[in-house]
Amino acid sequence: MATVTAPAPRVWLPGLLKHRSVAKLALLALAAAVLVPLADAQWASGSWPAALTVDLTQPLGRASDWIIDNRDSHPLFLYGFGYVSNAVVLCVRAVYLVLLAAGWAGVTAAASLVAWRVAGVRLALGAAVAFLACGLLGMWIPTMQTLALMIVAVLVSVAVGAVLGLAAGLSDRMDRILRPVLDTMQVLPAFAYLLPVVLIFGIGVPAAVLATVVYAAPPMARLTSLGLRGADKEVLEAVDSLGATARQRLLTARLPLARKELLLGLNQTIMMALSMAVIASVIGAGGLGDRVYQALASVDVGAALAAGIPIVLLAVVLDRVTGAAGESDSASDAGSRAATGGGLSRRAGWAAALAATVAVAVAARLAGRLDWPDGWTLNIAEPVNRAVDWMTNHLYSGVPVIGGTADWAGHFTTWVLDPLRDGLQALPWWSVLLIVAALAWVIGTWRTALTAVLAMAAIGVLGVWKPSLDTLSQVLAAVAVTLVLGFATGIAAARSDRFERLLRPVLDVFQTMPQFVYLIPVVALFGVGRAPAVAAAVVYALPAVVRITAQGLRQVDPAALEAARSLGASSGQQIRQVQLPLARPALLLALNQGVVLVLAVVIIGGLVGGGALGYDVVFGLAQGDLATGLVAGAAIVCLGLMLDRVTQPTQRRTKKGA
């Protein structure tokens, strides 16, 4: 009888260690086994050691005092920054006076005719309704102030971004130099841009315009470079064969071929400029943002909504007009031909639109109707505040079974935000750095891990370790809620064409709203605190996550889905086993975008009681304590850089692998 021998044990450990992520984790575990006992023996308390903290309060205070004392006398300010500041003020004032001289009828006519020339009658009517609504809400003058600041900021942003984009698109060396700079600028929250310009230019319009330029120029630079580098090589070779010079090749081939990317860059620059121009009200920009800021400071939801609606309308109109211009190379011509019946050429059509605008403005001036009539305004603040009072009395708490909105906010704070914050702050500082290193190295390279660890360590060196972990806890909670809701909604939109069509206009509106506006409804529903700040961040980041998720699932190879159906897979199995794994790059991109967008609004949540770093920035700006504000701003930069490096490298590596 033959003996049956047991099979030899399978040697699985070497094969497992061949997996890159497992090997990295093994090395980290080995390093932790050596370093953790040493760190625990040296820093048993776990709090960031005072010996590793640098107090920047005194040097920043001295620098701030020196700038304030010498702003009116030092040559650097008199002949450098002073000229820039004066030029900005003169430009904004000139545009504002032109808008006032055109009157409400002239500005409305100009906006409508531009929309008509670009995208047809429907958008022209929408533009007219939007501007008329600004007047009806009693916000015509603040709207013109915001529009004047935006026009100047957009023109400068487009010029700066186009020059940088040209340099990066035509030179590989410049592209390598500018890429990390633009990467960093795009992940920084908007509040971080306010602090350096306030230190140099003080509170007022110049600081607001220049902060807006710094915030809005990177998209134009990126998309210009992308368009130039993506030009059809066959067309360029044909131009070269005709003996064209480098300048002729740029003007006749590269720029025309990059027209779509340039118009998309203009669209993104305009939207980011509007968002920043509203946020810049914190540093004296005035306009609609100042009305929202003052209303939120006094928890006057009605007044905030009255100023917030024109912001949303302005954003939607600008987005639609510039988006229509960038849809195709012939979008403008097609829209104008459809609107005019093909009877006017493009140049004649624009001349007719300009003549009509001038005629309307002159007629309004002759009739003495430049200013919006006081009798044509609607006061929505009082009824809105009455509705908020009713909600406070009936929906905030005591609702049977489901509880009230204030109860939800309180439970979320007690059960989620407080434990998460306390847990992060209870961790030894070196364990936080180790966790960051592990995450960044597993999904990226040692360079990304080193960058993330240094960014997190810089937060401790700045002396704001605990407030930063408080902000991090809010970001993590908001990202978790955003991903759950975003992935679920994105999957539903990808599976149902009807649901996707119903959802599209809602996402369009939400994606065009500036960050500031999201604070208004959450204050009305939840009051003030950390939970409302998290809710605003979720609502702001949700549209991007839903769109990217739905698009990624819809782009899955149909052949893979058909094969799964032929094997009898159910809808749930198709989603879990086919679509989600194949859409992994899109899901990782959604995660990265969700983290960056959530951080931006969590910081702004300091205006509604979010606390932590956002509060420090607001306090520093409001009280003139630039040391507190700058340190908090630097910590925000480091936190954003760390979060971006922990998420973005996965997506990049996956794309390369694909």
C-alpha cells in the first residue's frame, strides 16, 4: 500500500514580500521596531517637544512693525510696491467708474449681448435675468464693485498665466521648474494667499486683487502649457516644411491649435477669480463678499442670502458664457449665426452688439436712469430671517423620531469630531509622522513620503501642532462623508442615464458657486460650530467627487461588462467586481480632489465657528495680528501639501502603470 505523503508547505512569504507595498510596510515595521522604543523613551509624553519648536511671533511681529513703519517712506515701497498698489487702485476705480457710467441698463445690455454673441438667445436672456436680479435684491452697487475687481484681476491673471504657460509649453526646462510651483499653488487653500499680500500691501483693494491673481493664474498657465504641448505634430511639421520661423509657428499653428485649452483656462481663471474675490472681502475687497462676510459675522442669514444670490448668478452666467466659448473652435461663430440667422458676419455682429450697448447706455443717461431705482428692490432679508427663526423654533431640536438639525450637528460633533480630534491629539507626535510616512511611501515613492513627513513636521516646528490636528480631524470626517455620499451618488448616476440627466444641472450650479456661499445655508440649518463647517465642506466637495466617479465608471470597457453579464453576474457584482476595480484611477482622483476641496472650505469654516487653523487665520486678519495669521497660514500650506502628497501619488503611479 503506497503511503500518501503530505504536500510540502507552500512557501508564501518570499512571494508576498515581492509585492512592492508589502515590502515597504515590512521595512517600515522594521524601522518602527527600532525607532519607536527610542522615541518613547526620549519623548514619553507624546506632545510635540518644546525644544523642537521655533517661536516666530517676535521676528514676524518685528517684520510687520518694520513694514508698517516704512510703508510710506522706504524706497522699496515708494518705487516698487507703491507703484503696483497705485496702478491696481487706478485700474479698479477706472473700471468701476465705467460700469457706473454705463448704468444698470448699459451693463445689463452689454452682458446680454456678449452672451448672445457667444452662445445664443437663451443664455442672453439668462444673463439679463441674472443682472436684473442683482438690482432687484438691492445689490447693484456691490455687484459692480465685485465685477470691477474681477475684471482687473482676470485680465492680469490671464496675462501672467499665459506668459508662464508659454514659457512652460515651449521649454522643457521651464516646465520642470514651474510644475512643482504650480502643483503647490493649486493645493493651497484660498485663505493662505491672503496673508503674504496683506503683509506687503496692507488691507484694501490692492491686496485683494493681487491675492486673486496669485490664486487664479495657475489654471491659465497649466492649460496654456498643455495646449501648446498637445498640438498636432503633423500640423507643426507641415508648418516647418514651409520655412516658418519660430514666431510664425507659434502664432499660426501652436496658438490656434491650443484655442480650446486657452478658452478652458480662461473659464477656470474667471471662476477661481470670482471665488477669491469674494473671499478677499476679509481683507477689504468690498463688494458682495463684504456683505456676506458682515452678515455671517452677525449671523444675519437673510442679509447673507441677499448678497449670496447675486454671487451665484454671476458665477453661473460667467461659467456658461466662457464654457460655451470653449466647447469647440467654432462655438462663437455657430452661436452668433444661430442667433442672427446667419445674416451678420462675426465682426459685424460684434460691432452691432457694441453699438447697441452704447445706444442703451446713452439712452439711460439721457433719461436719468443710471442708478438702479430704489422702488425696484425686494427685501428678502426679513422673510428669510423669519423663516430661519421658524426653523430655529421647530426644526433645530425636538422633532419627533428624527430629531432636529441642531441635534444632528451636536451628535456629529460628540460622536465623530470630538473622538477623532481627541484621538489624533492623544497620539504621540512621532507616531503621527510614522503614519504619514507609511501612507505616503506605500502609495508613492520615498520622495513623496519625505515631502509629506517634512510638511507635517514643519507644523510642529511652527508651534501649532494641536490646532492643526483639530483641522485634520475635521478634514478626515468631511472626506469620509463626502466619499460615502459621492461614491454612492456617482454609482447611481453611472447606472442610470435618467438620474444622471436630472443630477447634471444641480452639479453644474453647485460647482460654480464660490466657497463663501456654502456657509450661508449651513448656518441657517445648523447654526455655528465645527459641524456646520464640515457640512459646508461636504457640500462643496461633493459635486467634483460625484462627477469624477460617474465619469470613471462610464468609461469602463463595455466588453468587460458584457463578459460579466454573460457569466450571470448581477448588477451589484458588476459594480463591485468589474466597474469599481477598473475605475480605480478615477476613484483615486476623486479622493484627491475631495481632500483638497474639503480642506479649502474647512479653513473658511473658521468664519462660522470651525475653530482651529481657520480661526487663527481669521483672527490674525481681523485683529491685525499678522504673526498669528501667518503662522496659521503656513501650517495650512503644510497640511495641504501633506494631504496632497498622501493621495495624489497613487493616482499618478496608477496612470503610468495603466
